Amino acid sequence: MSARRNSIKVWPHLGIVFIAFALLGGVAAALWMRHEPKAEALALPHAARVERVDGEVGLSRSLSSDATEPQWVELTPNTPLTVGDRVYAREDSRASLAFTGRNFARLEPSSSLDVLSLSDRRTQLALRDGSAIFNIGALQPGELFEVATPYGAVDFREPGLYQMGYNDDGSAFVSVLSGLAQVVGLAGSGQIGKGEMLTLLGQTAAQLALSRLSPDYAGGLVDDYYGYQYPDIYDGRYSDYNAYLNDPYHYDPYNRYASYRYVPDTIPGAYDLDRYGDWQNLNGYGYAWSPRADAAWAPYQQGQWMMDDPYGLTWVSNEPWGYAPYHYGRWVNVDQRWYWVPDGGNMQPSYSPALVAFVPFAESNQIGWLPLAPGDAYAPAYYDAQWQPHYTDGSPVLAERILNMGVPGALTVVSVDDFNRLVERGRLARVRPEELGRTRPVLDPLSHAMLRQASLGNAIARRGFVLPPGLAKRLDATQVYASARPATPFRDEMTRRFRVEEVPEKQKGEKLKFKDEREADVVHGPRMMRGGGGAEMGPERQQRRLEKAQERAARREDFVEQRQQQPQARAEEERAQRAEQRAQAERVSAARQAQKHEERQRAAAAEQQQRAVAQQQAEARRQAAQEAAHQRAQQAAAHRAQQQERARVKQSHQRPAAQAPQGHGRQQGPPAQAAKPHGQGHGGGGGGGKGNGGGGGKGKGKP
């Protein structure tokens, strides 16, 4: 009985404990489920911006391992680049890329660049052909910015300017114009300082050489890069290499552009905002930017849609400033003008393919979209190989309300057939108000059948790009080495598709050995390796080498000639620009003067009209006053006449009453007869007699 009583007491406690553990397990599972997508979201890659394209440059995004021939499309400015993208510039073509607001790369002619990793702390690229210049303006402690090559990885350890590429014999070179670079390869690790160049032909010390750069070559290279990167403000000062070394941050956009006061320097394209718009402090929003555009302008109406793996439907603007405001922050309309509001207080803003809400009109076969405002919900997601969404917050977000829905001109509507084309104002569609009331905005376009079909059909909308024969296979077959495996948790096939291998830890710890040629003659730039076996080369290779040398010499002569002509051309261009600016200023001044003259004329006419109206009103008041005074005088005269008439009437009534007592004494009897001439009497005026006083008195006389 006692044991049974104890068991009755124990089991409820065990049950409570079990339930508590179950609840804790559920809470832990829920927290893990909530944390897991957020961790996944943190691993999502960032995006780089295509700033400038000169010539013919192609883009490939075919990363499936079974793809026999990758699809290439023409690259355009403001295209976002992300993990898995490959860029190739044809001969006589270039492309400028921005990884952040201060870290850039310029891809040179006949060059290829792959994007392996883009995150807050890691940028990894692969250069397989040609050459590129990397301008690193900011590196946080522990941050990795790396370029992989077949001979090893090159890590940029400090902010600076670097050139990397391949010589005609297949050797690679790394030139450090400023900063500090570290090579991590199968032969070990070593550093390269400013003014130095390392040439790599293989993995042995005999095939590596460290030399010094010629100041003339280095100055020419720096001058060419900054003249290309900042054509509006560059003054040619870096043609002197020492001037660059003494002040390498003179053109750092962070120090020159006001937009960096309001936009984090991690956002690409911020310095373009100064040139094309203005900042204003808006109540409730802080500092916001507005483009200099006409009154009918609205966001997301000048560009086109494209599919970007893994972000899905992405907006690519053809406006020169159109990157940062379309992939970060929100839009608000104040006083019939659009303002872009950056992510306030967010030191690591998140990239988005397009911050819009889509509006499908199935009845009219049309698609609309409008910008999201601060406070609107948004559904960040990435997509797998089947374009199925994975929401970083665990579930899709519904658009309960869109603040800009009621703003005139905010909604852009096109037909489904035009959805794959460049948006043109003349082809925008109209929607009936009753049809708008029957639809609901959608934040994820691939979750709606109509939008999904239109979006996936958009993947082939761009112009095609054809690579030189055999180049695609050669790029695919070239293996490169990185110091760390690219971080792509949801794109494991990328490293296999791009043939990226990590340098083993053992080789990383070994010191790189090379021939030190820094005390010898300086080199004038990338060249063929010394001792490369010229006598062992066949006639065809020797002929190709000779032709390449002649071509390089011709290019150098052209470069020198251009350098000599450049100051004169720049001066003429500056004079033409100044003349155009003066003419434009004169036109603006004349327009302003004409406008002021017209405003003064309008003001004088308005003032004259106001004076005439005032005079008319004063004359009317004067006439009214005179008329009123005349009426009052007439009324007063009439009143006096009436009073005089009443006085006369009153007097006429009073006179008989006053004369009646005369001739009547205080006597009784019949009225007195007329007095005799000799009679006397006393009274109030009897006939011939004497009397004292008024009508009453004593009189004597004969009866």
C-alpha cells in the first residue's frame, strides 16, 4: 500500500518533468528552425556592379556540371554580378566592376574573370586569361580579397593598386603598384611589396622571379587607370609614379563624394549619386536622395528584368546611377517627387534583386510593379536549380498593403509580351480602376503562375554573345588554386564546375623561394621569362614570339604617342568642355534673366491691376459715402420740415384755447353785453372798463 502510494506521488512529477523537457525540446527546435534560415541568409552571396562596358563583353551564368556549351549574353552596365558568373572581354574591350563602394576591378582586353565568392568578409575571384587591375580602397582586419590563378592564389593584404595577368609564354605576373600582396601556391607563400613584380611560370624557385617596376611604366599604368576610372575629375597627376606613392588616396571616392555620408561604403555605385541627384533631409525619413529628372519620372521604369541565379527576377537599370537605389533601401514620394531612402543605421545592408511588389492582371494579360516604401513588408529569398524559392525568414511574406499603391504614376504596367523587353514609356499599359481593385500585390514573382511563366521566359531575352573558337573549353579546363575553399553552401557544384582547388595547408606554411632580381635592372612591365628555353623553341613558336614582340613594341609606341598627344587632346577637350559649360551657363543665365523679366512683367501687371481694382473700390466707397450723406441730409431736412409742420399745427390748436377766457369774468349769468362807452369795470380785460388781473376780478358798474 505504501509503495502504491509512493508510485502515485512519483508518476505525476515524472510526467511534469517529461512535459517540461518536451516543451524545452520544442522551443529549442523552433529556435533552431528560426535560426537556420537566418544563418542560411547570412551565407547568401553579395552582388558586384558592372559600372562600365567598353566594346564587347560577355556574361555566362550556366553553372550546371552537365552543360556542354555555356550560354553567353551581352553584358550591360548596372548588371549585378554574383557567385558563379563568368565575364569575358573581347579584344579592344574593357569592363569596370565594383565589388563595394571602394573596391574595384578593371578587366582588360581578351581577359576572363570568374566570381567565386562574395560575402561580408570574403571576395574570391579567378583570373584564367588576360589581365586585370584591382583597386582596393578598403580592407577590414581579417577580410580576404583574393584572385585565384593556375599557379596559386594572390591575396591583397592592404589597400592598394594591383595588376595581374599572363604573359605570352603562359607565365603569370603580379605587379604591386601600391599596397602589399601575398602569393599562396603549391610552392609556398611569399609577399610582394609596392613597386615590385613577381613572375610565375611554375612551382619551382627557378621558375619564379621577383623584380622592380620601372617608374615610367608604373606611372603610365596608374595614369591610364585613373584616367579611365575617374574621367570627370582626374587631372593627370599620377603620370608621375612618385606623386601617386606620396598621395595614393587623392581620388578615393570615400573622401570626395558627399553620398558616402549617408550611404555605407559597402554599397557599390554610391559615388554616382552626387553627379545625378541631390540629398535632402526629409521629416521622418532622414537624408534621402532624389534624381534630377522630370516631374513624370518614377522608379523602376527605365531598364529591364532579367533572371539572376540565385536571386531570381532582377532589375537592371539603364540609368547611369541606377544600381544602389534599386537594390538597397526604399522609395517614397513627398510633394510629388520621388526620394530614395537608404537603409538607415544598417552597417551591412543586404542586397536585393529588386525592392518592388508585382501586380498581376490576368484578365488583361498584363504585369505591373511598383516600388516598396519604408515600412512595407519584403520577402528575401534565394532559388535552387528548379527555381523553387527558399525564404530566408522561413515562410513567404504576404503583401497586406503597399504604401505607394495610391501614388500617381508609381505603378508601371506592361503587357506580358513586353515584360521580356526594355521598358519604354511609350509602351506602358493602362489599367482600369475596377481591375486594380480585383488583384493583389505579390512580393515573390515566382510564387504566382502567371509571373513565374513570364519570369522564366525572360532568361533568354538578352542579346547573345559568341566566344572566340575554343576559348570556352580552354577556360573550363584551366584549374586554379585558392587559399581557402569558396564559401557557397547552396552551390556546391560551383567549385567543381569552375575547377577550383584549395592549396594544402602544408604548402601554405612553406616559404616561397624565387630568384631575386630587384637589384638588377628594373623591368618595364610584364615580359617573357628569362631562360625560358628560347633555343629549344621550334620555328613556329619563335615566329609567334617575334610577332608578339613586334606587336608589343607597336603597342608601346602607340601608347607613347597617345601619352604625348594626351595632354594636348585633354587640353583641347577641357577647352571644349569649358566652352560648352560657358555656353550652357550663358543659356541658363539668359533663360533665368528672361524668366525674371517675365516674372517682373507679370508682377507689374498684377500690381497695376491690383491698383486699378483698389482705385475702383475706393471710388465706389466714395460715391457710396456721398450718396449716404445726401440721403442723410434729405432725411434730416424732411425730419425738420415734419417737426416745423407739427409745431405749426400745435400752435394753431393752442391759440384758440388761450383766447377763450378773455372777456369772461368770474360772474354768473348770461354773457355780458357789450360795455357801454361810459362804463367802468375791473376784470381781465372787459370791454372799455378798467380791470386788474386776469379774468377774475371785481367790477363795479351799472346793471
